[in-house]
Amino acid sequence: MAGGIKKFVVGCFDDEEVLFPAVKNVRRAGYKIHDVYTPFPIHGLDHALGLRETSIHTAGFIYGITGTVTALSCISWIFTKDWPLNIGGKPHFALPAWIPITFELTVLFAAVGMVLTFCYLCQLSPFVKKHHFHLRATDDLFVMVIECTDKTNDDEVQGFLKNAGASEINVQVAETGWWLGRYDKEQKLYRELEKGY
């Protein structure tokens, strides 16, 4: 799934205390922040970026209910219709005895479903390749990526980031989507980008 080819101004920060106000100032100035990459979660950064609350908990609830319904449906069909057993004269529809397996299947469906949903939304999968804006983005640097439009002045944005406390600033042209490939193989896209820019 290919996205668009866009230009980005990338600013690197050494400290989260510098990054946090910089994010607010960049948004206040009207620039579009593509993403912020940090080595560890920063409390409140999602609100500073203007991101809406995730719906993954709603997805987890739906997956859990699906697991509950699946467990109860299968067990009740097996023990009442498909293979009813007379166990000490107990009723075939013995709901209290099914609670453990129903609980386990509920947890299994919710957990696996949320992980797969998270991987899909974040485009995480074997052989899925995305552009890395800085090699130290998840190591010890806080990297802010600002998306440039036709009206954006690159020099102005770089100056803005420098005043905001960025220790390293550069301009990159990158694919915004993801593609299948390996990181040790060069992608054709970058050869095309070098010709176009």
C-alpha cells in the first residue's frame, strides 16, 4: 500500500522538556506535525499533538463479547445436541461448569484481537517497510517530523525548530505509506525521488 511522496522537515530534540513546548508552539504556528518519535512514552504528548483517544478498548470489548458468544454457543451445542453425555445425572446445559472455558476464550479473543488490530493500525508486520526519519529516533532522540505543503517555507520551518530548541534539523523526501521489502535492500522509490527533487 503506497502513500504519497512528500517533503518533511525533521527536527531532533535531546530532552523531552524541550520537545513538549516545541510541539505546542509548532501546532500553534499552524504547521502540520506528521508524527513525533520518542524513545519512551511521554505522558500528555498525544493531547499536545491533538490526537483523538484510541478506540482499541472498544475493539477489545467487541472481541471479548465475540469470544464469550463463541464459547457459550459451541459448548451448549456440543453438550446438548452433538454429543450429550450423562455425567452423574447432571443436566446437559450446565452453565456454571462452563464459566472457566468461557472466561478463557473471552480473554483469548480480546487479547489476540487487540494485538492484531494494533499491528494493523500501526502497520507492523514482517516484511512491511516504512521510512525511518532518524536512526536514533527510538534510541535516545526525540524526533519531530513536520509535513510540508506547497505553501510551506522550508527555511522558515527550520528556523522555527532551531528557535524551539532542536539540536539537529534536516529536510527529507519520503514515502508516507508502507511497502513490502527488506531494510537491507534499497527501494526503487528513493532512486525516483532523487531524480524528482
